[in-house]
Amino acid sequence: MTISTYEHDYPVTGVKETNELYDSYICRNVSGGGLCRILSIKDRSLFPSLVSWLTDTVDPEAFTDFIEHFNCDGRLCIVMRYTQGLTLEKKLSTESLSLSERLELGRKILERAVLQDIPEYFLGKCFSPGCITVAPDLTVSFNYPIEDIMTSRECTAQVNTVRVLRLLFARETERKVPELLMDFLERLPELAAGSMIDLYSEYYALCTALEGFDAESEQPKTFWFTLWDAIKRVFTKMKTIFILLLLLAALGYLIYTIFDPGKSNKNEPQYDSIGTVKIDQTR
């Protein structure tokens, strides 16, 4: 199956979702390369308002993740760039990234949003840990689950921006270091409510200030984290001592049984008969 316009062909590689309102496909972008996600809307009554809104909202020259929209077989198709790969959520949960690497990831996420001039609705969709893909060289890409574009175009960009950046620095938040980062995260909701360019400027200044900073070398500031750190260190040492004592006990028991073999025989059960046969114990 291929979805076609006068200029472009999009061979379908997979179906994401299909229902009475729309079909959602993953397709190959023959002319542009890579993959795309096509939302094929069935309700004709929605076309005028959606086309008008897209025309007013999207600058296709800047927002290149938005490829195009067109009518095909009586349906309105919206084509967005799509990238397969490891999501930010998965990368953070399976890999131990240094603070500098996570700072760089945050910078690239915000930088891409600024350079793409992503409209608020689409920004709210792509700013999710499950919609940001991360390449091995830390290059980031966005995916856009826009299936609700027909019924609701509310913006959740502010909430999702805060969520993504706080997830990046969950480890430092737990330790309450470094102070510059804690101050930035405290002001983040206010910063995210403003322009993306201003947020990026503040974040870039933070990255510059923390360049070369080793968060692991700075002591945590909270009493409970300090206490937990001390408990973990004591437990690690006690575990080593316990294993050593267990080995010594096993070695002592082995030596004891070697030098006192008769004791084990004394503890063996004695039998007077087997069935109706009597056993002579005098022999």
C-alpha cells in the first residue's frame, strides 16, 4: 500500500492505529529519506478548520519535522517526520550517563526545539521522554503523536518541558547538588512558561557554568541522603566481613570433622531388627 500525492509517494511499512475517525501509518519518505508518520483523517467536516489552523500555525520552512498535508481519496493526511530508535526514557533507565552527557542531551533537545520553531501544540506532543529518540552520538529527534489534533489542540508544552528536564537530572535532584542546577530546576516552571529561546539561553548559561563539574565529588546537602549513604557504606563493609566469617566457619567445621571422625559414627542410628529378622548387636 502506498499513500501518494502529485509529488510524493509514501509506501506504508506499518499501521499504528485504525478506527472510525482516522488511520495512523508509518511510511517511508521516498523523496525526503527516512520514515514518516501519516495521520489520515476521515471526517470531512473537520478539514476546513484543520487546514486553516495548520496554515496559520506552521512555518514549513522552519518546522521541517512537519512535512506536508494533503487530500487523498477523500481524506486529509498530515505527514510528520518519524524516527525509530532508543527513546530518551529508555536510554536514561538502561544507561548510566554522566552529568555532562545529560547536560548535552538537554541542550540538544532545547536547541532543536528553537531551531525548528516548533508550534506550541506540536511542542507539547514531542516533549515527552517516550517521543524523543537519542542516537549513540546523542543526536536527538522528535516523534509527534498528534492523533488528538481533531478534537483538542490544547498546549501541554510547559508541563512536558519541565517533566523532560527534571527527568534528565533526577539523580542530582535526589542528592541536591550542584546548587546551580538546583536553582535552575526550581525556576524551571517559570522559565518554561516563557519563550523557548529565553529558556534555551538560561540553560546554555547553566551548561557553561557547570562545564567540567563532577557531581559525584560533591557531598549531598540533605541529612537523609547522608544517612542513607552512610548505611550503604556500612552494609558493604559488613557484607564482606559476614562472607569472611562464613568461610572461616565452614573451614573450622571441615577441620573439626577431619580430626574427630568417630563423632559422626556415634550419631548414626542403630537398628535392632529389619522386619522380623533380629540383628545380633554383639558382633
